[in-house]
Amino acid sequence: MSFVPNQENRRPRWYFGGVAAVIAGAATFPLDTIKVVLQTRPGNLPATRVISKLIRENGILSLYRGLTGSLLRNMSNAGIRYCVYETCDSHICTRTTSEKVMLTGVAATIGGLVGSPADMVCVHMQNDLNLPYHERRK
């Protein structure tokens, strides 16, 4: 016998979405760092050479430079997005697909606005790897 929760007693668990976004962001962060370095570094080096040069010059932990900014971005962006959607969905009781799509768009817009400053901090921290050591903001 399977247990089906009563929809009236269901409480939104929006924080699971924020936690999942943080875990996924932490797992894929080195790829994001490589992408930012490739986009901001002058020249046209292949990704494999950029990765080996980064690790050789700055160590393996350089691939995680800016992780705190990324985690803040993911917590704020995804957390706010899921919170707004779940709260509005449970209070407004959207029924049609078009209402749910509109609510999703509004929640994503609010999450994006809240998460943008943290995203900018993250990119600045990652771009420090392209600057000479004495010019880095750390």
C-alpha cells in the first residue's frame, strides 16, 4: 500500500531545490572556472592547454577560485525562485498551465535579479586567474 500525501496538508519544501542547486554547482564548478578563463583570456589556446597551465601555475585549487560566489549565487537564485513559486502556487492555487508558466517566469525573474550580484562576484573571482599576481583582487 502506497502512501499518498493529502494535498491540503502538503507543505512546500522549496529549500530542497536550493540545496540541490548548491550541490550541482559545487560539483560542476571547475568546468565553470575553465569556461570563464577561456572567455576572458586573450589568445586562442585550446582548453586542455589552458587547464594544464592553470594547474601548473596556480595549483589544482585554482579551479575552485570563486566557489563561494557560485554557492551564494545558487543559494540565492534557486532558493528564491523555488520559494516564490511554491509559496505563490500554494496560496494562489494556480490551476491552468498558462498560469503556472507565468508564475514560473515571474519566479525565475525574481531569482535572477537577486542572484545577479553574486554571479558578478563569482566571475570577478574566477577572472583573477588571468591577472598578474600583483593585480589580483583575491
